[in-house]
Amino acid sequence: MMRIPYDHRLQPIDEQLAKLIAERLRISQGTNGYPTKEQFDRWCEEYHVDRHVIASVFAAMNNPRRPPRLPVSPQNLVGIVPVMKKVQSEGVTYQITRMEQYADFSLVYVEIYTDEDAETAELNIQLMLDVEPNEGRQIQFHRSQGHTNQCSLVYKVSPKLPDDLNTFSFRLVPNPMPHHPRPPERILDQTVVFDE
């Protein structure tokens, strides 16, 4: 594969970027400091930059030293802590059911659902788990499953959270990484006959 040479006209810009990123990391200390959706929208429009580009930069800055992916398997499980925290807001129920405790990390299970008709209430979830106090923990999305009006999400927190739920608190915060827009739907509902 041919390597494209570095355009040295970019060097002063890249140096400024590196300096600004270092300053932001120093101030934020790697915490989940995401701008609001309105700020993202304004910057994208004002600077003519794709939202995914800006969002990926902020996501990387909020997780600068992503830990290696540790294996998750029942053999590594050291305990399960029931959480059962539940909040309802604007017709949507959010609940954290449990934490699976592994030697080096925790998996936090979140359920989000609405009682509205599944035909009209598809959930587009753009939330990241946050923990207070953070104490330098890295939090990343692990997996999800669900459909229309309900979804189960799992977040990975490392190092692992303490078993004592009174020593920290959970919250869900806006995640700047938007879901990629779906391509236009094409409905195929006509009879197809294969001639012999």
C-alpha cells in the first residue's frame, strides 16, 4: 500500500490541535465532559464539519487511555451486585438492574423502555453511563439488544466499581456519538414470479 506523504502545511495546525487537546485533557482529567447536542449542532453548522468527525474527537479525548479489552466470561465472574435503581421521565423508564463484578472491571446493566405502543415509540438511545465520583475510571459501551420500545444496554467500567452502592452514584449522560442515520427504506411487497 502506498503511503501518502505528510503535507507539511498541516504541521502548524496539527501542533495547535495537539496543544489544545493536551490542555483539554489537563483540565478535564479525562472525564466525560461532553458538550451539549445544541453546541455540537452549532459547531457543525458554523465550521462545516461532519458531526461524526467532531464527535469522534470528543469521544477519544474523554477516553484517552482506553484499557485493553479484557475477556468477559462466566469463569472470570467474581460476584453480582443487585442495584435495582429506577427512574421514570417523560414516559420512559430507566433502570439499572445489576453489576457483574470481574477482577478488573464491572459490567453495569441498564434497561430502558416505554409503555407506549411499540409501533410508534422506537427508541434511539444516545446515552453513556457516568459514575460519580469517577476516580479515573474508564467507561465504555459494551453491548446492547432490544427493539422498538425497549432496550437493554451493558456498560463496562474499569477498574471495577466497589460493591458498596453508597460510595458512588450512577447517571446517564448524552453521548455525542450519534447513531449513523438509516438509509432510506425500500419496501418490497410485490409478487415475484420466477419463470421456468
